[in-house]
Amino acid sequence: MSQPLRLGLSIRTFNATSGGLQSHAAQLARELVRRGHEVRIVTRALSRAPSYEDLFFYRDPVERTEVEGVPVRVVRRSALWRPWLWLSFKCAWRPSSRSLGARMYRLAFEPGIRAALRGVDLIQHVGHGSDMIGFAAAGAARAFGVSFLAQPTVHPGQCGDSELDFLLYREADRLLVHTEFEAAFFRSRGMTLPINIPGNAVEDRADGDAQRFRERHALGAARLVLYLGRKHADKGYPLVREAFRRVRERQPGVVLVCMGPAGSARKIEEGRLSDGVLELGFGTEQEKHDALAACALMCVPSEGESFGLVYMEAGRYAKPVIGRRLPVLEELLGRHDAALLVGTANGQASGIPVEPAELAEAMLQILNEPLLARRLGENLRRVSSEFIWPKVVTRFEAAYRETLAASPRSTAHA
């Protein structure tokens, strides 16, 4: 057996129940510990997700905790540091002083990271430069003489590709990315450092109870279209609602289930079936899996994805899915005939036009063509089998081993 590793993970906020990067970091840490490695996590917040400005001033009431055997430490500073942090905030916002703002932030929080991660073999930041804590983690890695890895999630034009983000990526010895599309994007921006593509992962589970979901919400035998995600325009929520209205005109018995936190601009009455739409809030993992088991198809036409875990989760149930024709989804799903993708082919990562009528036709096509639905679902099940944690964590381990075996660290990568 290979020598166990000691790994430090930094992340902006760490609350594994909130999904996204935090859930990924928590599961990655658990899987690594399960395989005999030591993992420690440093973060700026446990109790809530601060705004960008709060990343400079926020002081979480909880300093440390443990999540399934993984120690988590919050790095924070007293109120005496506020003038220094205020100045670093102002500098980070300005292109001419961006580097100075990052250095000032690092000087404030690097000591806490050093104290928490002393003795590790590698430090990995999960997130972007705009998270700011990554600069302090990079400084700690340099002080320890160990390699620094960055694991961004990039939606070009939307998230993770600002100059502040690239300021951090250029400090990394290696990038860990989700897809070939992301790797190609970084290379197109002149990044010459090594890039590994471990991907992202879902739990290998299909234990949802369809009958329990139907009985809980009095849905009877209705065929269900499932939307999973934040109820925001960038996730395609208004588009799904309008497309479904058209579907109902032709197939009145179909029900749309929308599960996820509500957007800030619209008050949604949850838990009541109205005009064929059942609105549900942020459910538990088991409730989500019950909904996946019960649905006839899942439709999430998000405007940007770095990977699209929700599609892989549907794949464990062999459910057909509809997504937007994003480069990432073309790579992961489209080329394998594992989804019905709508919108302009070969478009950019965001802003791809999709009309409600086009999305409605896609829903109706799957609802009315059982052979198509079965083929898409089975293909997606096969694709998703490559992105379950036991397989993905071995790819992360390989990246760590390659980093340790590489030549001495250098920050002049780009």
C-alpha cells in the first residue's frame, strides 16, 4: 500500500449541508480518510456563507469543529485588524492594487493556516482567487516548502475567470479541474502548469422511494417532470415554468415538481399543487433521491455548469435528462447520447438562447417516446458510473502522487 498522505484543504466556507463546493470538499475529505489519508480543512466560515466584503471582516462564532473525523478550523482575526482588512478589501477591488490587496489578506490569515496545517504534504484550495483565503493557503504552502494545488470551478464569463482568480491560479503548482473543457480553457489563457482532470463525483446510490414521494405529496400516478436547483434565472427556473405551461396545454395530466431554495425576487408558495406545479423548498438528501426515483424525466437548463452533478445523480436512476447545450455538458453527456441538450450548438458557456417552445418540445419528446427515454437514461447511467466517488478519489490520489514526484515547486507557471 502507498504511503498515506497528509493533505490540507482550504475553502471559502465550509458547511457541507449547503451543497456545491462545500459538499464536494466534505465528501472528498471523507473518501480520502476512508483510504487511510489524513485531511485537515481550513475555512473562513462555518456558520454561514459571508458576502464577498464579509470575507475580509467576518468573524465566525465557531472556531473549530470536526466532520466525520475530519478536523475543520476557522481562520479569523480580532477587531483590531479591521483597518488593515479594510485597506486590503479596497486594494483587492482595484486592478492597479489587486496584488497588494491579496498580499495584505494573506499576511492577516496565513498565520492561522500555518498553525492549522503544519506538517502536511500538500495544500489544496477548493475554489477561486476571489475567495481570498486561497492566497493565505498559497502563502502557507510556500512557507512550509510544499506544493500548492488549486481546484477551481469555472463558468467562463460568469464565475472563476476574473483577473483576481488568475492571480491565485498562477501561484499554483498544479490545477485540478472537472473537465477537458476547463483544462482547454486554462491553456487558452496561457497557463502552462500541469493540469489533472479528476472530475467530480456523486454517491453511488439509487435508494430513493418513488411511492413514498408520491404519497407524501398526493401525486397519485401522475407523470412527473423534475426541476432540481436554485429557483433563479441562471439555473433556468423561469424557462422551465414557461415551457411546462405549454406542455400542460397538450398533456394536462403531467406534473412539474420544482425542488430547491427560492430566488430572492419571487415569493413561492411551497407544498401545494397549483396549475400542475408542485413547489418544494430545499429538501433533505433522501427527499431529493425520492423525487429522482419518482420522476419521468429531469429538466435543468442551467446557463452555466462546471460539471453538473445533478445530471449524474439522475443517471444513477437511469432517468432521462434535459440540459442546455453547454460545452461541458456536450463533453460529459452529449457525445455519449446521454441527455437531450437544447439551445444553439457549439455556443459559449453562457448566454445560449433557449426558447420556451423548444424546451417544451424536448419535454414532450421524452414523455411521448419511451424508447428514447430509456436509451437516454441507460446511457446516462453508464456515463455516471465513471463519476462515483470510489473511482474519482483514485484520480485525486494520482494527482497528489504526481505532484509529490514532480520537480521542486515553482510559482513561475504563467
